[in-house]
Amino acid sequence: MSGPLVVLVGPMGVGKSTVGQLLAERLGAGFRDTDDDIVAEQGRSIAEIFVDEGEETFRAIEKRAVRRALAEHGGVLALGGGSILDEDSRALLADQRVVYLSMDVEEAVQRTGLNAARPLLAVNPRKQWRELMEARRGLYEEVATAVVATDGRTPEEVTQAALDALELKEA
């Protein structure tokens, strides 16, 4: 199996970057986040891309970033929350070790404050988060090798649960 050791998917604010960095440390591997790749490549925030160019353009940029990162990165990779909306990206995940980090809406409220910096949640954050999750949950589950609930767990506990679920040995 080529590509990353582990790919993390899940909603915004679930802790993909935090857990990803911890997993990378524990596995003795590098960490990469496609959202960071996009910001670096575009020279502006994801929120700015959404506002300036719209979601469709952002998703095209994101699709390229996902394909490139899956091809290049051998460590732990975190994907943006909406990256699994793309059918081709989901197909590329089919032979990868993918962990879906899940959380419920109350946890999301605590973690993200469901704030306006999240472009898809600007109007009615709780309702929009629920609708986003209803639309995406099945897609996250479709690509997942393992599902790890993050509710009420520390990043360290989530990291350990992911290692256990994938039966990965630490470096």
C-alpha cells in the first residue's frame, strides 16, 4: 500500500490537525494537512477563497491538494472537512488507512464555538452543522477503515484509540 500511513477525515473542529500531529509523533512520521497546503499555495485563507471565488472553485483547489498529498506524503495526512464530497477523492481513499474522527453537535459547539470564521456555518451554526453532518456522515463512513469518536476524549486518548483501531505500532 503506497501513500500515507494514516489519513484523517472528519468535520471541521474535530481535531484532525491536533490528533494528526500526535499520531505522526507516535509513529515517527511527518504530518501534513491539505488545508495548510491550500493556504500556502493560494496565499490566502480558506474563508477568503470561499468568499472571493465560491465553494465550487475552492472544492476544485481542494481536490487537487488531496490528490497531490495522497501521492506525495508517506506520513499522517489530515484532509479538509469537505474533501470527501468529491467522488474522485473518495475513490483515491479506497486503498488507504482512513480514520474518521466523529463528534456530536454539542461537542462541535464547544470545540469550534461554531464561529463565523467557518464559511459554511455563518448563518445558523448549530442547524447548519447538523445538516452538513447529515450530508457527510455517510461519506465519512464510506471511506473509513476505522471510526473513532472524539466526544469527551482528550487528543491523546483519541490518538491512542486511532492507533488501537488500526493496530499500528508506535515507532
